[in-house]
Amino acid sequence: MPLATTVPTNVQTAVETSPPAKLNLFLEITARRCDGFHEIDTVMVPIDLRDHLLIQRLDSSDELSMEAQWMPSSEIWTQKLSGSPQSSHLAQIPSDENNLVIRALAAFRKHFGVRCGFHSRLFKGIPAGAGMGGASSDAASALRCASLLCEPELGPAAERVEELAAIAATIGSDVPFFLGLPGQSESTVAARARGRGELLNPVSLRSPLPVVVAYPRHGLSTAEVYGRLTVPSETIDPEPFLKALSSGNRKLIGEKMTNRLTAPAREIRPEIDEMLESMWRSGLQTCQLTGSGSACFAITDTIGQARRAAARLRAMLQPGALVWATHTTTTAPRVRHAS
Ligand SMILES: C[C@@](CO)(OP(=O)(O)O)[C@H](O)COP(=O)(O)OP(=O)(O)OC[C@H]1O[C@@H](n2ccc(N)nc2=O)[C@H](O)[C@@H]1O
Ligand SMILES: Nc1ncnc2c1ncn2[C@@H]1O[C@H](COP(=O)(O)OP(=O)(O)O)[C@@H](O)[C@H]1O
């Protein structure tokens, strides 16, 4: 579908928000399910590495249209990733029904019987195929934006949180996490997800965790990584990790972190080993793959340490890798009326 070049004129109202990425501090796989998915036990934290999503309600059309680009531009993003403009395939963001934002808006309309159209503008800052849940986070934000935009016919958005969670689980296993936990204060600082990833319990964090995140330029397919996984006969008990997390002791948290998808991800993408080695050499102790990869992260004691380690790491890595120093944040970012 060609990217729309001008914003439709029949715009009624518009909202915008900044979907966060996530990291898996603990990820264990306990079984393979008969539906082809896996039973997982994971603890996720949202981080302040974001996309930006603006959704406009269209009352004189039932179209679901979308424009998507990388921030600050797809050209700059592609050059940062690869050092040359050739590999623009790295910057491909679907702008049709393959984009989870479109899929979420279509599911929202079907569930609530809403007839208006939506035009979405997605500005990507979260690398794709990184294991940071970019698409899932955008989908959760799209559901929350649509819920606010349709208050005239559906009533207060706060009344629909449980229904949105049910719709979210049909869009992707990680989407419910980004909605925030129903019944909790709207946003979540950390959550334990089980089942496919849709069974959520809040997890306490003593204080925000500073992190360094590194993306080795090429993403990974979540399905391919899961496909290569051998389900362990003995699984790691999450309790020691959960105790470390609630203690706030960064060194202990780092010692108890684990990710069962690391082995299959490294088989597919050997540069993950080089990335983890470079992170260790830059002084980061607790380095780990997030989700199905390919991004890796480490926790530091302070944001200053994260910034200094990120600078050392950038100097070590081949052109094309991306490095951020950031910190944990909350899910369900504020949805505000767009100016
Ligand atoms: C691995 C994790 C860890 O948080 O995140 P990412 O690395 O994708 O960010 C998640 O389990 C990914 O969740 P999500 O990306 O929403 O997965 P989905 O779209 O539902 O499924 C994509 C594919 O992953 C596999 N899959 C996903 C979830 C799960 N519990 N078991 C699976 O086997 C299936 O092959 C599925 O077809
Ligand atoms: N809103 C979106 N943003 C980015 N990628 C998307 C989006 N919707 C669908 N996709 C597709 O989903 C794939 C995985 O994206 P993402 O969720 O960022 O990775 P991961 O599952 O590793 O966290 C991308 O390669 C892209 O083809």
C-alpha cells in the first residue's frame, strides 16, 4: 500500500502517545503447547526507548490508513544501521494489515461495532525484530487511542480496560503487557507474564533501573527463534530472581537474570556472542539477550554509569550497531489529544 503523502482533511479528532519498548529480565519456557505456542514465565520491564504514534479518527470514511517511518527519517536510520543507504530493507515497516497497529484497530472496530475510520502516523524509534516488543507496544497503544477516540459512542475509556485486554491477547502474546494491568494503577513498572504471555501479575521494582541496550543491526524472527528452542526438562525457578528484583540489589538482579531463548537466538545470529562480549569488555557485568533477540542489555547502578558504558561500547562496535543508555519506565504511556 503506497504511503499516504497528505493527511486526510476529514479529520475529526486526533490523539497521540509514545509506546515504550520492553526488556525481559527473566524468561523461562516451561512447555510447548498443542496450539504451537509455548508456556512461558517471564518478567518484563518497559524502558524509555519509544516509538511515537498519532491516530486520527475519520468520521466520513471507514478506512484504516497508515503512514510509517523511522525517526528522525528512514534514510538516516538505514545509514546508522548499515553505514550505507543500500540496505533499506532494514527499514521496512509494514503499513498495511501486517502492521499490528492496523490489526489492533480492525479488531477494536469489530469487537465494539464501531464504524469510523482511523488514519495512523507511526514514527519508529524501537528497532524491529529486536526482542523489545515494538510492534506489540504500538498495538496496545493503538487500542488505547481508539478507546479514547470512540468515547462519544462507547462511553468512558476506563470502562473498557478488561475488554481491551481480551482483544490485545488476540493481537499478540506480548500486547496485554503493554496495556498495563487491569485493576492496577493504569501503568505498570514491571510484570510477570505466564501462559502465552497474557496472564499478568504485577512485580514491584524498588526504583527505576538504569540500562544499556545494544542492537546488533539485524533483527530476528520471534517465530524462528521459538522454532529452534528445545524445551528444557528442568526449568529455572523464578523465585530467586523475583527476590533479587524486589531487593533492588542490581548485582544480585544481574546474577539471577536468565533468558532461555538465548541459545536458539545465538545459533541463528552468532553476532549476539560478539555483542555480549563487547558489552562485557566495556565494563558491563550483567549482559543478556532480551526476548527472542537480537538486542542485548545490561543493568547498571546509575544512569551515569550507563551513559559512560554506552559511550565505550559505541567506540568498540562495528558501524551499524545501535546503543542506548536509558532506564525502566511504565507501560500505558499517557494518551493526549494531538495538537
Ligand atoms: C519472545 C517474546 C518474549 O517477551 O517477545 P519478543 O522477543 O517477540 O519481543 C514473546 O514471547 C513474543 O511475543 P509476541 O512477539 O507477541 O509473539 P506472537 O506475535 O504472539 O507470536 C509470534 C510467534 O512466536 C512464537 N511464540 C510466541 C509466544 C509464545 N508464548 N510462544 C511461542 O511459541 C510462535 O511461533 C508465534 O507464532
Ligand atoms: N508497528 C510495528 N512496528 C514495527 N514492526 C512491526 C509493526 N507491526 C508489525 N511489524 C512487523 O513485526 C516484526 C517484529 O517487530 P517487533 O515487535 O518490533 O520485534 P520483536 O517481536 O522482536 O520485539 C517486524 O519485523 C515487522 O515486520
